[in-house]
Amino acid sequence: MFRYIVRRLLQMVLTFFGATFMLFALVFANQKDPIQALVGERPVSESQRIALTERYHLDEGFFMQYWYYMKGLFTGDFGTSMTGRKNWEMMADAWPVTLRLALIAIVIAATFSVTMGVYSALKRGGVFDNVSLFITLVLLAMPIVVIAPLFQLIFGIELGWFPPTATRDATVWQLLLPAIVLACIVIAPEMRVTRTAVVENLRADYVRTARAKGLTRTRVIWVHVLRNSLIPVVTLIGVDLGGLMAGAIVTEHVFNIPGVGFNLARAIKTEDGPLVVGFVSILVILFLFINLLVDLLYAALDPRIRYE
Amino acid sequence: MSDLNTVTTAEAPGGQPNVPRSPVKKDKPRSLAGDAWADLRKRKIFWVSVVMVAIVLVMAAWPTLFTTADPGACALSNQYKGPTGAALFGFDYQGCDIYAKVIHGARNSIVVGVLSTALAGVIGLFFGLAAGYFGGWLDAFLSRFVDIMLGVPFLLAGIVLSNRLSSDPKSDGIFAVTLTLGLLSWTSGARVMRSAVISAKNQDYVAAARMLGSKPSRLIFRHIVPNSIASYVVLLTLLLGINIASEATLSFLGVGLKNNAISWGIMISEGTQFARTEPWPLVWPALFLGVTVLAFIMLGDAVRDAFDPKLR
Amino acid sequence: MDVLPGIDPRAPLLEVSDLHVEFRTQYGVAKAINGANFWLSAGETLAILGESGCGKSVTAQAIMGILDTPPGYVTQGQIKYRGVDLLKLSENERRKVRANRIAMIFQDALSALNPVYTVGFQLGEVFRKHRGMSRSAAKQRAIELLDQVKIPAARTRVDDYPHQFSGGMRQRVMIAMALALDPEVLIADEPTTALDVTVQAQIMGLLADLQRERNMGLILITHDMGVVADVADRISVMYAGRVVEEAPVYDIYSRPAHPYTRALLESIPRLDMKGQQLSVIRGLPPVLTDVPKGCAFNPRCAYARDACRQDPAPPVYQVSQQPHRTARCHFFREVIGE
Amino acid sequence: MPGKAPWKMAAGATAIALLAAGCGGGGSEDSAATSNTVVIGIGEPQHLIPTNATESNGSEVLSSLFYPLVDFDAENKPVVVAAESITPDSKNTVWTVKLKPGFTFSNGEPVTSENYINAWNYGAYGPNGQGASYFFEKIKGYADLQSKDPDGEEGPKKAPDPKAKTLEGLKKVDDATFTITLSAPFAGWESVMGYTAFYPLPKAAWKSEGVIAEGFEDAIIGNGPFKIKGKWEHDSQIVVEKVADFKGEAPKVDGVTWKIYQDQQAEYADLVAGNVDVQTQIPIESLGKASADLGDRFKKSPNSTFQFVGFPTFQKEYQDVRVRKAISMAINRQEITDQIFLGSQSPATSFVSPVVAGYRPDTCGANCVYNPSEAKKLYTEANGPKEIKITYNVDGNHKAWVDATCNQIKAALGINCVGGEEPKFADLLSKVEKKQPVGLIRLGWIMDYPLMENYLGPLYSTDGSSNYYGYSNPTFDNLVKEGSAAATEDEAIKKWQAAEDILAQEMPVIPLRNGQNVYGYSTKVNNVTVDLFQKVNLYKIEVVG
């Protein structure tokens, strides 16, 4: 197990370099005129253009730019954003709130999808099963650009149940509504996968054994069936957790949360290469860690899986 | 909606007496597909979803069967007018006939949704199979590649890909959007497939087949795939819905459908803006989208249940 | 142990009468059991014999109360344990009967044990949930049990997972689990089918020993007449959801009273019949949504006449008083007589 | 039976998780909400160094921190504020600025003429890359502060340092007086100095000569009625509080929290919920409900925004002026402002904004009047293209009106019209630079100072900084230049109006709409006004009760 983890960590280093290189290429491929993008619709004066081009090495080739970036990285310098702020400072501002948002969202999503998935697996074909399926599907089929403002409108303004916006130092209470919005996208798949897995496992022989042992139905389901059904669910939750951090762009925008999604969107819009690469590199690292965790969780959930 | 899943419930558990698996046809050899078809034919829900999907497909293929109005003929003087004879659903913000737009929007939404999901399904299947079946360094390499893919935000990759793929200013962007969504949405499927394959690989019947000298390709496609495919199909039907919706997000960001192409996604995001005062332009396309996605998912569920002997 | 109201220590240990079970599927109602009758006394071994799909396992599940409902329903009949009709108990009372009074062993121990928990956990769970023991006490009891079923190094193996045991050892774990709470009735559903022959004998021996020690009633469900001959006291032969013949083991083997039993016996390969062609029962068991009229066995029966093809099915005929044996065949005399 | 158990478990687990996640979150409730302060919504400023602040968010924040040399009265004429007097010489070339005595920066430093000169030199110096450096173009010696790229657009070589570091035209007379020499006469110079770029910077700003100290921008020190409290909390808020002994006009509130929003809809949600007191631009999506939500706290006032579409000269199909006129006549501006913008903009019928002196309504004449039959006739005569395209950037909320405009054109001219979507303005510009067939280009303009010249120069002059469509008419250029050099403002306006008449003849662009501030405020505040530059008047606003 230890060797496995070490190997994965080594892979991670390689992946990280691969990722930054790929990202740099992506950003580079998309870069047309970052200086114009930076100032929006204002005209750019010649001298301003020259100054900024020099400051950000914009006139140099792709490999040179990558080299400057990596060189900075090794000295702990994530580079300077086109806005003039230090990248690490912007990341330090943005990550905490996004992490909290994603965690709250995934907890809401996982709790609801697992409980509701199990419940509808037990009551297959019942009213609960069908209604919850329908609602989650409708939420799934709605683009996030629809759900986010609608939820804000309905629950934030018209009903006033939640604060309509949040800030960087948002309380959990303020982050609840955006977290629910984020959870909406992932609840449907997670719930469906839970339901399918539970249905399959409900027919397993060991369930009959557990019942023959005189265990209560609750215990049979929540202890014996669920544990066996969790592997596909955990896989999906792991993927979703990462996705939520990167995918919060629209939600953070609507709820005014200056997190990763918002910063990324702005950086992409302003063709702010170093900032994009900085944020996404961290995202990739987080993904790698989450995946390692998920893989280790497999082994914890199912003793038949062994890593060497 | 009343009995969406009842069909999956009434099966005899394993080790039960001779409860028939399909209508009895005495002494006739049965194949999996034949069995499944026989099974499907009996399911009400299957037919309901087939009819719904068929209607949507016909709508996508021949919109003029449903409406003769030109969806592009809009006039502000009609803004938010209620339903009239031909315009069943009334008019939207731009004074367009919502009914005509919904009908004509079906094609782009369906084409993008179905094709991108199919593409993602195939890519994810092969990635998941290769990684799960062969394991080792290939698994490590593919898995890390998937990690990077997942780590790159949809928005960034979507913008870059869409820009690269649609160089022709005259194109409506459907090809680019389809390809973009397909190339970006296969990853979670690949991971689910991979873990399903890993668990299937360790089952006795696979070991048995291997002992009997099955070629890897046969092993994979005859033994592992049919047994791992159930949750994958469920995921894909969901992905279909997600991709139809994602098209709207891409279009919303300006890298989706172009040149006044109509789609449900675009209608929905436009309708959202003024939903507070005028809900109908949002409600109608959302309803069509929701029902379509639901139909596909129901169909996927029924087919999945029919093909998965464990669930039958 | 929880006290079961209405229990009568003098009443028969287990008595199943006129049991009907049906499965309501989308393809129609399958009558899995159509009036099963048998009883079991303490210390006795009753074998239920039949081809796969004849309703043996369903009977066992109905007794345990672990039928999957839906689609399976008990529609009629009584299952009396010491005079108490289990079918009339609440789910909670019924649950307490399981493992405490009546326990069950399943066919395939690998799939019947939960793959993700240690055997110690799964064994201990019985004590924790029924006896309210602490985790450590339950584990201690689990080790003792593993010892009793002769698993070597029980103390270390208690923390292993099912997949780390061999087939025979797994079945021992199953047995240990069933015997944990000293039940009076043990139902063993094809306990040795998945094992190889030498291990089969060991397991059957172990079961017999444990039964003797505890004076349990044992219901042995099997399709293997060879196993039955060695351990059973009485045999019930089931066909298409009915007990077609019931008799002490010796009588069945020497003089079967039902054509089906006879056919089963003839299909056993025997040393003294070397060189002769092995007889095979013609045709297939009926599909339960489509059971033939009259005697369900009639399409495959050499003795069948018109009466066998008419409803109602043959009643339970008393073949002899002492020993008590019954058969559901209009022509049982003819069958015995040969 | 697990009848209700899952729900309970779900609720319990969620609660636990939320508590856990909550540990990181500070409960920073606004303590300022109770006091005599107001919360005003803005977007994240790009920069807070005055010479780099070219967008409205930055200049709005700076307006609270700085006291300008000049401001504008109700007729948009300049009036001195921090300056005692500003006097030109007879040729309008040398301007003498005399500062009011006794003013200090919020750190106590006295405000002297050097503070202005140093700040402006910094802004004009090319290598500093300041966004507003073009404001100093008219000052003598500006060209010497710019470097020329030696090897063209994409060359890797380092540009040489400019010839000079300071503007030749800026001269200190004494601590309270300095002169500005322009490279050419310009009667409207006083108005130009009303812009954000002309604020002074204290000595504390400088690390060394010409280099801004690190961290100064995030805690900038000004000479205005408010000072920054703490630091600029990027993407979150900027809190300013009253300077105790401010010599100028004292505001009625004790502080302002500039709350930063990424999205106007979010800001509006907070306005309705009472979390923000003033929103200077209510998004169209919310206008339908704004009256209901806000009652008489929903207000409108003019601003300088001017929206139009330009015809790229490199596309032959638009070279016939009849085609351009026909397209203009095919557009029903009133319908679009009423129904797409819900009255938040008004139809434009001239080539400059109504807020500048010298504006005349309807200079565009019949060309800007909706007349579909005449349009069709003209278009057919000129044999205009069968399909036209209006290219716009989707990140600016332009789709709705472009679609509506296209629908009108389609209906009136019987041709096809499509909206060409570009993700952002820079993408649009790069296509224009490559001379790709973009069709009509969506453009807008917000003035820097209230003169006609600020529209005519950048937008329509041959070398205008925002003349992306390539319009060029020497007569027009000359008239604009003559106007700028005129001795009096009235003379200047006459020349400029003559120039505008040329535009009406040639229709290089189609004027579409003039913008308005559509703003709203909470019940907590009163006397809220929003000026031409989309700024809240901080001296008038007050807290109720």
C-alpha cells in the first residue's frame, strides 16, 4: 500500500508537469490580444502596448513563456497577473471560499443523493421514486445559467429564505443557496447511480443471509447493502467534487462569490495566461489528490481490492 | 409518470423457482438480445418512452410537419403577446413565435445532445475498458490523463476547442459544439467504466473464460462489457441531458451555436433573463427539454433493465 | 432470549401445513408452492428433495420469512413453530425468531457472506443485535464459534474477509453463523453443492455432529439423493411446488411410492448397475406459470392416465400408517407394487 | 422500516457537515450598517492609480478619495473645485493653475503643485503603461515620453527608453501654482482636467522618483473627503471613511462601503434585500420589476453613453451611402429602446451625446427616422447585399437588441440579417484588424470630458483611437482640429457642429441609442443623484433618519 501511494505521488509530479504544459499550450493557443482583452473596449495606446508586452513577455515564443513560468514556479513565484496583482495572492484570496462552497455542495449532494437513492431503490416504482426522479431530472436538464438566477430569484428575493448573495468571507448560511444550486447538477447522476447500485445489491445473496440472521431491515440496508453499493457512488462523488470547484463559474458569478470560478472566468476573458495556468494547475493537483483518495477509499470499502 | 420503474421491480430473485424470464416459447433457444427484446415488448414504459423519443426525433427531422410558421420571423410589435391561432405558445421577448421556435429548436438540441453523448460514450468506453482491463502503466497513464482532462475547466477547454474547431464564419457551429461537448464529457463515464471493469474482471466467470482461452477482445466484449454496462448506460442517458443543457451554456458564453441558430438551450437561457416578469418563454422550451431528456432516460432505463440479466 | 407468546413446548417443533406461495410477476402469477405439508421433530433430520426450481428453496425462505415481497407472497397455509403460527406474527416478532429459533445455511457461502465485512464482524453482529453484546464480547464469541466449527487459528482468522477463506472454510463460517444463537431448527439449503466431494463429507459430518450435540431439528434441502441417504431420517420429495411423497429414508429408497421419486432414484449412477444405461427423466420440469392440469408430473410420467391429466391434482394419499408415509399419486400402489 | 429514517439522517449529516465547513467562515456581519454610512455597489476596479483608472468603477472609488481640480455644473460647464483658478493665455496654449490653500492629503501632507506634476509625469511616461496616458497627449513634450518599438509589432527586441522622463509642458511656479503648456491651442482644456487622470499623488506614493511604492495602490492616499479604511479588498469591497478636518465641501455621510459585484443582477438582488444602498445601473432584466420593487426610489438621469454601429470601410458592399442610409432607416429605434431596453435608453438621432454643449437633436435627420418603405426603395436602388451581419461581443449583453435590430432590418428590407457573435470585444477587434467580413460592428462610447470633441475626435477622425471601421474624411478632420484650436468655446462648437453635419451626409456609422443612468436606492438613503459619468454624488447623498 505504501509503495502504491509513493508511486501515485510520483505520477502526480509528472502529471503536474504534463498538465501545466498542456494548459500553457491551451492558453497560448487561445491568446490573441491579451492587452486589448485587458482594457475591454477602450483603445490601447502604442506606448501602453509596448510597455505591457514587455512586462509579460508577450512577444516571446511559447517555449520561452513556459520557461519563464516554470522558472518562477521553482522559486515559489506563481507569476504576476495581467491585473498587476501577484498570482499567489489572488489564489490565496479565491481558494478558501471556493473550497468551502464545493465542500458544502458535495456534502449536500452526497447526503441527499445517497439517502434518496437508497430510498427510491427500496420503493422502486413508488410515488417517491418517480417524483424524486422527475425533479432531479428537471434540475439536471436545466442549464446552470438558468438554475442559478432562478434560485436566487425565488429563494433569495421573492421568498427571502436565503441571503441572495455571498461574499468572500461568507458564512455557511450565505453559501447555502449557491451550494444547493451547485448540488443540483450532481444530485441526479449521483442519486441514479446509488439507486442502480442498491437495486443490484438488494438481490445479492448476502442480503438474504443478513435477513436470515434476524437483522432489522434498516440495518440490512444501511450497513450491508449500502457499503457494497458505494464504490460507483464514491467514484462519481470524487469526480464531482473536483468538477464543482472548477464548475462554479456561473454560480459564483450569480451569487457574487469571488472564488476560483469567478477568477478563472475573468482570467480566461482577459487572456491572463499565468493566472489561468496557476489556478488550473492547482485544480489539477487537487483532482489528483481526490482521485488518489477515491482509489484508497475503494480499498477501504472493498477489501477484495488490493494495491501493490 | 405513474409507474416509471415498476417494470424493474417484479422479477424473481436469483435461486428462485422456474419463474419465466420471458413469455414462454417452448424449447426455442434464446439469445440475450432476443430475450431482452421479448422482455422490452411487454413493458409499458418502454413503449411510452419510445413514442416520446420518436415524436422528438420526427420533430427534429421534419419540423415543418408540426408548424408552417417561420421561427425567424419575429417582430417586436408582437412582444409577449399571448397565444393566437397558429402561435400556440404565444410570443417571446423578441416577438418570436415560441411554438415555432421550440419545434425548430428540437433539431439542433437533439443533434448536439445525441451525437456528443454518443461520442463521449464511445471514448469513455474505450478509455475505461483499456484502463480497467489492462491495468498497469496503461491504467496509470490513462487515469492521469483523465485527471488532467477533469482538472481543466469546462469553460476554458470549451472556449479553446470551440474556437479552434469552428474557423468557418458561415457555419452554425453545430459540428464544433458537438465535438467540443463529446471531447469534454467522456471523462466521468470513463472512470465509472474503469471501476466497473475492474470489479467485473475479478469475477469468476471472467477468470473462467480466460482459462478457456478466450481472446482478450472476446473476453472484453462478450463477458466484461455486458456485465459492466448497466451503470454506464444510466450515466450516458443522464449525460445526454447534461449535454443538451451544456450546449446552452456554451452558446451563452458566445462559443456555442452561431448565426441565429435556434436551440432549446439558447431559448432557455434567453427566457431566464426575464423569467421574473414573463415566465412563458422559459417554461415552454424547458418543458420540451425536460420531457425529452426524461424520455431518453426512461428508454435507457428500460433497455438497461432488459439487457442486464442480473436485474431482470 | 425473547419470549414468544403462545409457545407450547409440547407442540411439534415445526409443522408446515398447506403452504401456498406465489410470485406475482409481470408475466403472470407463478404458483411456486401449492400446498406443502411436512413436520419436523427435535433431533430429527428431514431432507427436502427435488430438482432445481421445484420450490425447495422457496419453502425454506417462507419458513424463515425472508421471501422477497414483492414479488413473492405466502397466500395460504400455516407454519407452526412449537404451536405458534409464524405467519401471524408481526415483522418484528418474526425477525426475533430468525437466528434465535430457526436459522439457515445457504448454498454458496462466498456470495452469501458479505464481501466487505470481516467474518468476525458478520458473526459478532448476530450477538450484538440479538443479545446486545459489546463489540469485543461479540468478537470473543465469534472466535469461540469458529473454534466450534473447527476452523484452525480462529483467533487470527476472525479478522479475515470471506474471500480469504477456502470454500469449505467459508461454509463452516456460515454454519457457525447459523448456530450462533443455538437455534432449535436449522435449515440447510444445499449446503455442500458448491464444494468438492471430500469437503462435502467433512461438512456433512460436522453438521451431523453439531445436530446431535444440540438436538436440533435439521431441514436439509438438496437435489442430491446420495447425501440424503447418509444423514436424513425422513424425506419429502417436492415437484412443481408440491410435496409429492413423504417417507422415512429407508422406505423411499427401497420402495418409492411416486413415479417421480422412482425416476429420481433410477437416475442415480450406482456401482451395481455398471454397464446398464443410466435412466434419465424425460422432459423438463414445468414452468410455474404454466403448470400442467391435474398431476403436474403427468407429461413426464410413465404411469400417467387420463385421470392424471384432469383437475384436481391427486390428493395426499396415505401410503402406510406405520411408518407414516404419504404420496400424491392416484396409482401409488401400482408404483410401490412393482 | 426505514420510513422516516433517511430524512432524519440526511438532515443530521447535512447539519454536521455544514457546521464543519462553517469553521472556516468568519461571521463578518456589517457593523457599518447601523451607522451613518452607505453601501454603494460597483464592479471590481481595474486600477486605483488615477492615471491608470480608465473605467467607471475605479474612477467612482477615486472620486471619494480625491478632490478634483474642476468639476461640472448643471450645464456641464467646468467649475473649479480644488483649484482656486485656472486661466488660459490668449491663445489657449498656456494654462495656469492656482491651487486653493490649506488642503492636505489624508496622511497630512500638504497638497502642492509638485504633487500634480509628478503624478502627471508618471501617467504620461510610456513605459509605465498607464491606461489614461492619452489624456496627456495634448501637453507639450508628450511624444518625448513615449518609446517607439524598434522592430515592429511582434519583435522580441527591447524598446529603447524614451527621450525624456518629464513633460516639457509642465512647469512649477510655486507650491500653489503651476503652468501647463499645450502643444497646440485647445479651448476646452479646462474640461479635460475634470477627469480622474488629473488627480495629484502624495509623496508617500513614491518609492523613488517615478516609481510607485509597492502596496500603495491597495491603500491609496488622496486629497479627497474620504480616506481608505484598511486596504482594497479585491473582488470584495473597498471601505472609505470621512477625513475629519477636510477643507473642501463636506459630505453628509461618514463613510462609504464600495461593495464589489461581478454581476449587476446579484447587485440588484442585494439592493432589493437591503444589503446595498445604491445601484447606479439596474440591469435590464430587473427593470420590469424595478418600479414595483423600489417605487419612487427607482430613478433615471442622463449619462454620456452613445451606442452605434459602424460600417467597416474595407467591406465593399457598404460603400454606397444609400445602403448605409437604408439600413439606418430600417431600424425602429423607439421600439427597441421601449421594448428591449424598457426605456432605460433613448433613441439617438445625432452623432454626439445630448449631454455635451453644442449638441443638436436630429442632426442625423431623415436618415435616423424609421421609414421602412423609403428604406426598402433606397436599398433596392443601391442593390445592397442580400445578407448583412451585425458583429458584437456576447459578454456585453448585446444579443437582445442585435437580434431585435436584425429582425427589423429583415422585415423592412426583405433581406437576411444575422448577429455575428464574438466572445469578447478583443476577438471582434482582431477580426476587424484582419479585415474579415464582420459586417456592421457594434460599438459604444463613454466620454472622458464633456466636449463634442471627445466624440468627434476619437470616433470619426482618421486617426481616432476608436475609429475601428476606418472612416476618413480630411475636411472633417480639419474642422475638428480647427474647433479645438478656436479661441472661444462658442467658436469651437460651431466648427464641431459643421463637422457633425458631414457625418450626417456620409453616415459612416448608424447612431442608435443614448444611455441613461437607471439607478435605484434603498430606504436607508436619500438625495441620491447619479451624474454624467455614472458616479453617485457623494456630497449630496445622506442617510435617512
